[in-house]
Amino acid sequence: MTAAGSSLAGLRILIVEDETLIAMMLETLLGTLGCRIAGSAATVTQALDRIVALGRDLDAAVLDVNLGGEKVYPVADALAARAVPFMFATGYGPRGVSERYPDHMVIAKPYQLPTLSRALQSLF
């Protein structure tokens, strides 16, 4: 799958992931889908600061559930308050996501391009 003809082309995506190699892999996959990286954050504080800095220049986010032992839920709350769609990513499956977000997409790591593409498309 390439960016050509992708309905995701040009979307500005925030990556919230504390593992550098996983974040880099996700950047590559999103680029393949034609998305633009709006920013990257490895902690809840960094992510919240980035959301404020981006303002309306953010279309969606991919959130790792566990950031160095800290849950990403304050970031999810901030995105929800701004009506920015997001999905959770975890190696633990849907059971690793708070019951506060029963309707939000959860994708498994490691990422697979077709799964990531379908998940992002489902946000819009």
C-alpha cells in the first residue's frame, strides 16, 4: 500500500510512544500511507505540551497506552476535549485499555501496515 490514492494522505498525526525504535517504525509506516507527522512525544507531559502547541494543526493521534509506567489517559482526555480522533496502541491487546474508552480503536504492536491503515481510516 502506498500513499498514492490513500484517503489518509496529508493527515497530520501525533505519535505518543516512549520506545524510540517503535516510534521511528510508526513514522515510516505513516509516511507510507501519506500521512504527515505532526509531532512525537515520549511522555504524558511532552504529549500535552505538543497538543497545545499544535492547536488546530492536528488531525489524529496514535497513543501508546503505557509510557514508561505512566498511563496515557490524560493525553486521551485532552484529545477528546478537542475532538481530535485517536487510537490506542498496546502490546497487551484491548484489555490493556481503560474502560473509560470502550469505543476507541485499539491496535496491537508490532504494527502491521494494513491494520494501521484500516484503523486510521476508521477514525474518519
